[in-house]
Amino acid sequence: MKQKSFLRTATPYLFILPWIIGFLVFTIGPLIFSLIMSFFDWPLTSTPEFVGFGNYIEMFTEDDQFWKSLVISLKYAAIFVPLNLIVALFLAMLITQPVKGVKIYRTLYYIPTVISGVAVAILWGWLLDSNYGVVNYLLSLIGIEGPQWLIDKSWALFAVIIASAFGVGSMMLIFYTDIKNIPPDVYEAASLDGASPARQFFSITLPLITPTLLFNLIMSIINSFQQVTLVMLLTNGGPLNSTYFYGLMTYNNAFKHHKMGYAAANAWVMFIIILFLTALVFKSSSAWVFYETEAGGKEKKAKKKQAKEAK
Amino acid sequence: MSQMSLSKKSKVVIYILLTIMAIYFIAPFFYMFFTTFKTESEAIAYPPSLFPEVWHFENYINAWNAQPFGTYFINSVLVTAGTTLGQIVSCSLVAYGFARYNFKGKNILFMILLATMMIPWDVTMIPQYMEFNLFGWINTLKPLIVPAWFGSAYYIFLLRQFMMGIPKDFEEAARIDGCNPFQIYLKIFMPIIKPSLILIATLNMITVWNDYLGPLIFLQDRSKYTLALGLASFKGVHDTQIIPMLCITVIMIIPPIILFIIAQKYIVEGTSGSIK
Amino acid sequence: MKKTAVAAGILALGAMAMLAGCGGGDKAAADGKTHIRFATWDVAEDVDRQQALVDKFNESQDQIEVTLEAYGSDFDTKISAGMGSGDAPDVMYMWNYPSYYEGLEPLDSYIEKEGEDYKANFYETLWDYNSMNDSIYGIPVGFTTHTLFYNKDIFAEAGLEEPTDEWTWDDLMEAAKTINDKTGKEGFAFQMKPDPYDFEMYLWSNGTAYCDAEGNLEGNLNSDASKEVFQMFQDMEKDGYAVATEAAPTDEFRAGNVAMFIYGSWSINTFNEDGLNYGVVKIPSFAGKGDSISILSSSGLSISKDSENKDAAWEFVKFWTNEDANKERIGLELPVLYSVVESEGIMDQPEYAPFYEMLEQSAGHTPASFIIEDWSEVSENLSLSFEEVLNPSALMDVSEVLDGAAAK
């Protein structure tokens, strides 16, 4: 008896064991190492020197760029996260429509996601070149003088967003898989009630995909703070440092200025910010994310119907 | 399948929307594609042209021969296949544990799992390098493949979300039939979540296929390079060899697209087994 | 959870121990040869040429086996990571000595052993650029100065005489204006966010510098002579016959949209492959300020201070920098040995000679990067200030910007 109950307690741990092993062997060492390094001055080419909270103090009191980059990244996240979610969801809805040829569109939307990030950055750099780029050339053909995309401070962030939305395909695919998993009878029942497509979307599809919505939301937040490759190759932080993202600043501190300790401090501050945002999202999620495991499937459907009727 | 029939009007609207979005997603790609057949001076000429004056099909052969891409291809396939298999096995196990059980410390462990994604790679890479160096794994494909067999937070989180959408009564029934927990996972859950497994396989394939920072740091000589690293090394300090780079980019998207087309079929097929 | 915490602690300690410095174990492999890792930043076909040369070295003797590692534009990331983890390549290409010298082996004693003639055969100025704090950290393998490139076709189209080595900036501006009027093309182009390291040459040419010998910017960066330089570039842009480009204007020049630009020798091969009809002359001078000065971008071969096989590494460095290797790399790098430049008749080649002439008249200037500590960060600030002056969407007041930058 005793053994059996032990086994029962151990079962969930056995399932997550692979991750725990991987975490202990591959992840936690480097994580703690970087945390320790954030209290050191480490120029990479020579031995680290302990500086206590020096890096953190410098960051908050002396480094203008820290605040500026933080604001840029927050601004980017504020625009990019909702935009990305809406576009991905919109596309996912489009490619689930039962029309001919939709398979081809599905593949077309997915292609940019498959293109290597280095090539995407170079491609958009070409397209958006203010003097000799294709986009402004096409605009000039219809008599519009295109903006100075990567030269003008007020346009550059927008240019980065255009280029990064190009890779929305993964998120689209996640939504798509989830939507495809909704059994048809749910809709059929709703159609009989005479619900309009918009209403169907908001009262059936959307609530049912909230778990993946939560996933995509959190991942977008994390990704937008860690955005490096694209800005590095497309704008390299310019023009006039207007796209000097927090992630790029961290990278430059580490590998350009050889201040690895300082970069580690940057990274851990970013960690706190993302963790805080994620916790906030999670906390709120109990109000808007519905899991079947929490309420029985039937109960939930009934709840939704009630909600619908109440409207 | 879902909304059985659409009116003609809404069909037209859908096609218009589909096409507008397609222009944004595909026009840059086509521009790139046609550029691969141009000479370099044609590619940078202004005003730009869409089609090359003369089609230089040999650009592709030259690009392929500029570096040992045959070797890179094999390495890329090894890494991609090795990690994808590992992710499916490990992530589904771990996600199952997190999604279907209540246990002590679950919430903290799950928060830790999420937190591991929040520290940028820049600052953990050096200690990681030291560790792999200690294992003697530097300049082998191991650092790129082995960690995937212990799950990745991103896919675990995603699978957990999918699994939490499955009603509880499901395993209750199986448990009454006398299945042990592992059997429930393997025989009942795996078939149900097949579409999501296909999804994480697809996502992992493109991520790993295009990853070049990992290979850059952990590999040394060209016999170990992957395609993505070969692609990135067309970019020099002062000069980028743009045409060969774009040619390899085009070649590189063929395998993932083929796999995607196949995967699409399975993601849709999965619906039949759905139980939401 | 307690156990997890303990395990975490142990692993972290392990990581610390690693940092304390273990270079990565036994390097002598089964074949009994000494293995040397050699890192380059070159790409594609250039790597093949280097590989051929490495193969030649490996075949020439049976003690040392060199493997080539090519990292392209990610060279810095890889080398930084390598040094940070105590596992840098034994031999590596190097140019940014101020950032890396602490991770490199001083080579003076090795050079001394080779005798006076060895050192004397290299262009003298190059040693200054491969040293830090009076120690030599790299053996020169290549270099470039900057010169004025011009498109002969555009000059013909505008009916103008081609530039000469005696040109002043006034000549250049006048020509650029005429070209712009007559052909509609841009007369001159420069980068709107120039690398401060490169841009200092214009200040030198006008008799000033970013900083004095102690590294003070005040009174140097914002001196009248310095402001004059920036004002001149800004005015060219404002007057509309010169264009400030996002990246170095190589592509614009290749596409024939721009008549002149100033650049290193990096793109000569590409221009030749394109069949571009171009010429090269010395950088124009400032009227009454003597010869123009060029910055030097020099590359050398360095040995990692953590290397366990420094003698073998030095053997390879010697091979890579000898006469034959210099000859083999012509077209890839400008030779750095007097004897090779002479025997190969480099000075008779009009597209190469100006780089050597610029080299000769540019001796005796020390870039700010070798003087100012934390140059990398200072450079980032300067770069922003320069962009404020030159970015067409900003074009801020030169005097204000430079005064502000010097005060930082």
C-alpha cells in the first residue's frame, strides 16, 4: 500500500523528470553564473573583479542609454505585441475559411517565417532604403514621396515593426492548429441559433482558444524584449539611436564594449521586468482564459450560452 | 468544414482579404527570388527591376559550390531531426505532467520553467560554452542536439496549453479501465494531441534549421557547420556576397516548406480525433 | 525544493571553478601533432584561398596541424566568447587591439629572435597600428588606407577632367556640383553615420584630432578646425550635390548613382568584377594644410594569451606573414612587406599605388582609439553626435553638437 501511494505521488515528478534533469545540468549553472557575474566587472579579456552592486548602481544612475533603451523596448512591445496577436489571429481565421485554394494562401503566409533571419533583415534593408529602395520607388511611381524609413527617427521603429511582423507565421500556425481543433458541432449548434460569423468568433472561437492566446501573449512579450538580430542587421540601433532596443544594448555591452558583468546586470533587470509582466498576465488570466480541465466541458458550454443570452 | 456554406459575397470578401495579406507576405519573397537570377550589379541598380535581364541560373550552382554546402546540409538535417525527435518525446512528457497532475511545487516549478526563457542568451552563452567544453562537446553537434532531449520551455508551455484544453473525464475513464499513468499518456493522450505534436515539430524544425547563433558559438571548423551558419558567413565585415546569400536562402526554405505542406495535412486530419 | 537549491549551488560553484581558468584539456591529439586553431573573418571564396594556404603549411612539415575557422561578420562575437570562456583560437586575425590586447600574447620577444631584418621589411607605420602600450600584439598581414574613388564615365559625361592627387576639397566640391548639375547624379557620397575611427582622418588632415595625448576631447573635438570639417560635410549635403547614405556608399557607387566616394581597398575586387570604369587617387587635402592624411585599417595575426602551444602558433604566424604568403594573398589583402611590393610591381598598378602613397604620408598619427580608455563606448557616443550633424533628417548645428559631445 505504502509503495503504491509513493508511486502515485512520484508519478507527476517522473513525467517532468526530463526537464528537471535538463534544467539542473544545462540551464541553472549558466543562469546562476550570469547572476553572479552581474556583480563583477568582467572585460572578457582578463579576470573578473568584484564590484558589488556597482553595475546596478551605474545602470540606474549614470547610464542614460539604459533608460532610453528601456523606453524604446517598452514602446515596441506596446505596439508590437497586440499588433502581432491581432494579425496572427486574423490570418489564422482567414486560412481556416472553407474556400478553394486556401491551402496555397496558408503556405504563402508561412514562407516568410521560414526565411533565415539574416536574409530577412538584409531584404528589408534593401526594400526600405530611402534613396534607392524598392518600396519608395514604387511609391514614387504613383506620385508619393516615400518616407525616409531607416533615416528618419519617427519612421524607423515603424519600419522595424513592419519587418518583424513578417515572421508572424509561427504564431498564426499555433492559432490555426487550435482553431482547427474546435469540433464542428460547436459551430453547428451556434449556426442553428442564427449567430452571425462575428458573433460566432467572439462567443465561441475566441473563448475556446484563450489558452493559446495566453501562450502567444507571453511569448510575444518575451520576444519583443529580446529582439536583437533584426534590429542589429536592419538599423543597428539607428537612426539617431531611435531603435536602440534593450536587447541590442545588452548585446553591445557584452560583445562590443566587453562589459560582460554589466551586460549580465542589464539582463537580470530585464528578467525582473519580463517576470513582472508575465506574472501580471498570469494573474489576470484566471479572468479570461478558460481551460476545459478547470470546468467540465459541458458546463463551460452551458456557461457560454448563458453569457450569450445575457448579451 | 466548420461553417458549412458561405455566401458568395462573403467568399469574395475572404478572397480579397487573403490576397491583400498575401501581397505583404509574398511580394518581398518574389522580389528576392527573382533577384537571385541577377548579376550583383543588376541587383543594386536603380531604378530597380523585377525580372533579370538575363537569367543567371548558374548563380545557384556557384553559390552552392562557394562553400561545402553538401556537408552543411547533412549537419543541418542531423541537428534538425535529432532535436525535433527529442523535443517531441521530452516536451510531451513534461507538458503532460504539468497539465494533467496536481503536485507539490507545481506552480513554482512552472514559473521557473517560464523564467528560463526570460534571460537573454548573450549572458548565459559563455558559461554554457565552458560547460560544453568541459564535457568535450565543443566542435561537435552534441551541444546543439542533446539539450533538446530534456525539453524546451517554449514547447512545454505550448503543449501544456493544448493539453489543458482536454476534459478531465477522459483519463478517468481510462483509469477505470486499468491503464497505468504512462499508458494513459502514450495510448490515449498521444493520439489526441497529435496535431499539437506536429505543430511543435514544425516550429522546432524551422527554428533549428535557421538557428545560427548556437552553431556559431559551439562549432569551429567548416566540416561541422550547418546551412544557417554557412549562409551567415556570406556576410563579411565589409562586404556581403548578396547574390549567393539569397540563392542559399531560397534553397534553404525548400525543405521546411515541403515539410510544412505535409504537416498541414496532419494538423487538419487531427480534427477528427478532437474531443474539445 | 531544498535539494534543488543545493544542487544549484553546487553547479554554480562548478561554473565558478571553470572560470578560474582551465583552457580546455589536452591538445596533443592521437597523431602526435600539435593542433593549432586559426580564426579568420574572411568569407566564401576568400576562405577557400586561405584554406589552400593553410593546407600548404600543413603539408610543409609534420609537427603542426592547423585548422581554419571562418566566422565572417560574427568574428567579434566568437572571439569575445572564446576569450571569455578561456578557449579562444590559438591564432587569430586581429585589428581592434585596444579592445582585445589583454587577451593576446605580446610578440616583442618572438620578433626579436627573428633578427632586425625581419621587422624592417614591414611598412613601418603598420607596427604602430599593431601595438598597444608599446608592445606589439600582432604581425601585420594586410592593411588599407582610404583613397578617393571616382567613376570615370560620370566625369566624362559631365565633361570634367578627372581628379588628381593634388586635389583639394574645393576642387572636389566644385566638381561634385558640376556633376550634379549636368548629369543629375550625386557628385559625392559619404556615410551619414561614419565610424568615428575612420572619420578622424579628416580632422588630422585639417590639423586637429579628437583628443590630445591625455585623451581630452574638450578643445580638440570641438576646435574650430574640427568644426570646419563637419560643417563642410554638412554643407555639401545641404547644397544638394552630395548624399549621405545609410551604409558606406559602395552600392551606390557600383550602381553608378554616385560619382565619388572615399573608402578603403575592400571593394576593389568587386568593382573589377563588375567591370566598373573607375579611378583611384589620394584623398583631397584641405587648402593650405599640407598633405591629406588617411586612417589605417590594419589587420594582423595575433596569438591568444591562453594558447597552450605558443611556439607552434608562432611558427604558423611566421609562415602566414612571410613573403610567399604575402604574394599568395595579393587580391585578398594589400601586401605589407617592402620586398613584396617591390618584386610584384604593386606601385605600378594605378588602383593600388594610391593606397601606399597614402600610407607613406599618414605616418605619425595615433588614432583616438589607442589613446582613450573605453574607446568603444566613447566611439558610440561620438557616432551618435556625428549622425546628428550628418543625418539628413536631423542636420543639427555643428558647433552645438560638438561642444556637447566634448563636454560628455
